[in-house]
Amino acid sequence: MIIYRLLYSETCRNQIKKLHPTLKPVIRSRIDKLKNEPFSGKPLERELSGYRSFRAKRFRIIYKVKELDQVVEIHYVGHRKDVYELFAEKAGRSFFEDL
């Protein structure tokens, strides 16, 4: 079994820090699951093509799998009601330019 490395965007790190303390372990455990099962989230479409979404209660984790590098890039975490719209606004920028 291949274990993927996790890379977090600065935006994502800040979002996780601001979550309610009872939600943080739920989000972290779901993200940890992506190490072993990076394709378990659903593929996104249209302007978010290439990204995937993984459910964590009422929240969504938006990420991208880099298969050749065996890396999962965690881009965004947010409530399902507006996570896709908010991420689409920011998706034009690269979150990993400074890595």
C-alpha cells in the first residue's frame, strides 16, 4: 500500500485553526484517511476540475492528488453551504507557490 504525503496550503491551515475544537479532530482524522485512500473523495467538475472533495460531517475538504509525487495537496476546508463558491474564487491563485 502506498502512503501519500500531505501538503497543506496556508489558507487551509488557517481554516483548520479557526474551527470549533470539537470539529478539529473530525477534520484531521478525515484528512489522515486521505494518506491511504487519496481517491476516496468525489472528483469536482467545471472550474474546479482536477480537484476532489471529501466529506467530513457538514464540512468539505477540497484537495488535489499528485499521483507521480505521491502527494495529496489539501487546499481548502469549509462548510458545505458555500465551500465550492469560496474556493472557486481563490482557485486562480496557486496556494503552493512558496513551497
